[in-house]
Amino acid sequence: MEDSELLWRASMAPRVREFPFKYVPKVAFMFLTRGDLTFSPLWDLFFRGHEGLYSIYVHTNPSYNGTVPSNSAFYGRRIPSKEVEWGKLSMIEAERRLLANALLDISNHRFVLLSESCIPLFNFSKIYNYLMGSKHSFVELYDLPTPVGRGRYNPKMRPTIRLDQWRKGSQWFGMDRGLALEVVSDRKYFAVFWKFCKGSCYSDEHYLPTYINIKFGRKNSNRTLTWVDWSKGGAHPKRYGRTDVTMDFLERLRNKRQCDYNGKRNNICFLFARKFMPNALDRLLRFAPKIMHF
């Protein structure tokens, strides 16, 4: 299917709320990658034994010809993809493509966007219950009155998008089915970004935060579920290799914070973390059974 047909099919929602059949709600894990899923052995441990509670969708470079073992949870999970350029609108198109494919399965209730450098911080049951039990979606958005925030706004976006509505945030989201349907159905705000968000605008950092801020702010937690370290500054976050991965480091990522969850304070704020280098895999495989209780 062409993207236009895919988005049209995915945007359809049943008007009868009571389903005429029984099903188990699933989490759609959507991986936006450039090539190999380096941490697939770790994710395979994470998914093992929970078949029927998750779906996997992988969007990779269309020229990528790597293979996946037939006993992996990622086997046969690639979706038709197109070229993606960092910071460009093609990134948003890929995210909508992943959402649309996942929405075709009516049993997918939660949708999580991840990359090839992401790892889970808890076992499957903990993450599944956290997502399914939430009353909100998880899209980070904030107002940043600096050149890399409001400075990226194009005045030509008025009146559809005003400067005071412009928001920035992480592209790594977790959302419910209702919001996912709205994202794949949106033509009004996506068209504005397509026309006016050029150059250093970086659509992947602004489209979802701005769109959700305007339309669905009350349904959103205004935070991401994916931890990342921007303390070094620059255009890319800090990368973590083999020697960085210790049991103490992973424990700090898991529980050393406070955030709002369904109106109450909670010490679990991040379910995933990035950006990990391939040489960290052996230590992650060694520590996961002890810390994450795979």
C-alpha cells in the first residue's frame, strides 16, 4: 500500500464500542532503525514467555538486507519502509507509518516508539502493566524560549500554529490507541510542518509536541518514558559503552527519580533507556536477569 492508503485504512475506528469478540490488549513495540537491531538478543529475553501480549514492528532503511534468526521475536516483523533523514519530515512519516501498521491490529492498545540503541529497564510484566494502567499518553513537550526552541518556529505557520503553541520534546513516545488514531489522521498540522518546517526546524522534535499541545494536552503526561543523557550538550546525547554498564548504573536509571503517574507520585519514570553502543550487549545480557528479572 502507498502511505496515503495505509494511513486511510489505519484511521478507521469502530463506532460500536462493545467488541463482538474477546481479545487480549497488546502493546505495540515499534522500532525505528537504520540497520541491525544490535540488542535483539536482549529484547528476545524481554519478550520470551509473553507471546500474545505484544506486537513488534520494525522500520529500517529500505536498502538494509540483514537477516534475523527464525527463532527471534523480530523475525518477519519488518514493515514496508522508505528512506529516513535525521531531523527531516521523513522521520515523522516513518513514525506515522509504524503507527498505521500497528493500528491495523485492533488488539494493539498501547504504542511505544524505540530505536536500535534502546534497552528495557524492567521486565515485560512491569512495563506492560505500567502502560496499560496509565490514564495518559507519554509524549514529552515543553516550551523552550531559546534559539533551539522557539527560535525554530516559522511565523508563516500562523494562524494554524501560533508561537505560544509551539513546543519541543523527545520523539520517543508512548501513546494510547485514541491518540495514535489522531496522529495518523492528522492532515491539518502535518501539512503546515511539511510546508514550513525546513532546515534547522527538526520536525521530529516539534511536530508531535506541538500538535498534542494544541489538541490533546489533557490526555498527555508531558514526559517521555525513554531516558537519555543530554548533559554533554550538542546535537546528540551521550553514548554508553561496555565499561559504562554496571549494576549500579542500571539501578540508578530504574528508580532514582520522582514523577507523576495517574495523579500520584511514583519512583518509576523511565521504562526504557538509550543511547547504548553495541559493545554493551554482553554486560546487559549478564545483568538483565539479576536487575530486570527477565
